Amino acid sequence: MSEVLRYEFDVDGDNFVSAGTASETIKHNLKKLGLPPDLIRRVAIVMYEGEINMVIHAKGGKAFVEISGEEINISLKDTGPGIPDIGLAMKEGYSTAPDKIRSLGFGAGMGLPNMKKYSDSMEILSKEGEGTTVNLKININRG
């Protein structure tokens, strides 16, 4: 692939029905490009977890995806409350999701850990009261 493909998505806050729209669109486009199923699965997991986090914690945000011949870069940006303790938020099972959200089956505290697990690099920039940006990279030719 010689050109860089760029996508931008609005993630609607508090709307669990539309959560996953961006990840589904990217998954479909990666399939059309003929990329390996394992890569597509990893990207879809990372995107979906990020979307759900933005819906639960930040009232939405934006997802940016760039696909080149070497890698897929994902940037998830919100203007939510920020993450007070990133180290704590990275622990599997830790969640600040309210009970109402957990009763729907979301907010199990696996979002950020799964995003790290399925990406090749992850950077979290967060400032309380201003929002969070999560930058992820997934290598196309892993190995």
C-alpha cells in the first residue's frame, strides 16, 4: 500500500447502541485491503475498547485512524474528566464505571489493559478536567 488511508470518527457519548461503529467500519475496510484476520481482530479489539471507554467515561470523543503499508496508528481523543491515576487504570479489573453501566455488561476494567495487550505500542496522555488521548500503534508485519 503506497498511500496512507486516513479515517476520522465521532464517538457519541452515552450511546451504547452506536458504540463500535468506528471499529466495525475499520474492520470492514481492513478486510477489503486483504489484511490478515489476526491483525484485523487486534485492531477491532483496540478500537472497540477505546470507543466503549469514551462512551462510559468521557461522553464521547473522536477516533482517528491512519493505515500505511507498515502500521496502523489509532488516536482516541476525548474532552472528558481525564484519568487521575493511569497506573491504577491499567490494572486488569480496575474500573470507575458506575453500577448502571456495569449492569449492562460494560465497565469490567479490561479496556485499557486489552488495548495495551493487542497493540504494539500505547501512549496515554491525560489531564484531569481536560480529557485523555490514547495513541496506539499496531504493526502490520508483526514479527
